[in-house]
Amino acid sequence: MKTIKIAFALCFGSFMLLTTACGKSKALMAAEEYEKSACACKDLACVTESTKKFGENAKDMSSASSGEAEAITKASTNASACVTKISMAGIPGMK
């Protein structure tokens, strides 16, 4: 259930990144940092902390420009893939 909540949070965060765009920004830097930190994680505790930190850093998504939407989406998608991989590894038969 925790995995599903994290996945929904990531999807919602990605949606918010796309819908509130306006500059290079803290938003893009937050998405890139989230991608880097989430993909460096080896366990669910690390992923949870990384996601929490991204949520805190992503509060100012209005700073993103419309031209950054693709880069933010790419970073968020890559981070989501890493989070999903690590989250699913903890479920028997899902490796």
C-alpha cells in the first residue's frame, strides 16, 4: 500500500510540475535533484526520504517556465521509474 501511495504522489507531483510552469527554476533544480537522489537509493527508506525532500523542494513549482516542462517531466519520469523499481523489489515475486 505504501508503494501505491508513493507512486500516486509521484504522479501528482509530475502533474503539478506540468500545470504550474513559469521559469528555470527551483522547480527544475528540484526535479533534477530528486531524479539524482531517488536513483541513487538502494532501499525504501532512502526512497521515502528522497520523495519527502522533493515534496518540500517542489512547493514552489510556479517558478518553472513552460520551456522547462519537458526537462522536468523527463527528470520526474526517471525518478518515478527508480522509485517504482526499488518499491517493487520489496514485494515478493515482483523483482
